[in-house]
Amino acid sequence: MARLKALHDDLYFELKEYEALGVLMIMDGHIASPLQIVHAHMIKETGTYMRDYEMNSEGGLETLIFHEIRLS
């Protein structure tokens, strides 16, 4: 349980860094905050989320998109 909390904490702090850099975060088609994304990961019992990275014309990260992947 402590390991899972540490993973979620790590994800939250990573996403907070992206947010501070002005990176837009989208989850399932909607703008999402780091806390919303971490919460979705925490309650997920089946499936997972895949990341998509969109870069700007200078090669910097512009948008971080999370797509739900459902496992059957």
C-alpha cells in the first residue's frame, strides 16, 4: 500500500512540474489538473492510461494527453 501511495505521489509531483511549465494536460478529452489525473489513476481498478505527448514547433512539450485503455 505504501508503494502505491509513493507511485501516486511521484505522478502528482511530476504533473505539477509540467503544470508549472505551462503544459496543458488532457484526460479523456477534457482539460484536467494533476490532482484529477492522479485521482483517476488511484480509483482505476481495471485498465490503465496511455500518455500521448504533443510537441510545439520548437520541440518543447505543449500538451500531455491521457487516454484510457480498457483491458478486457
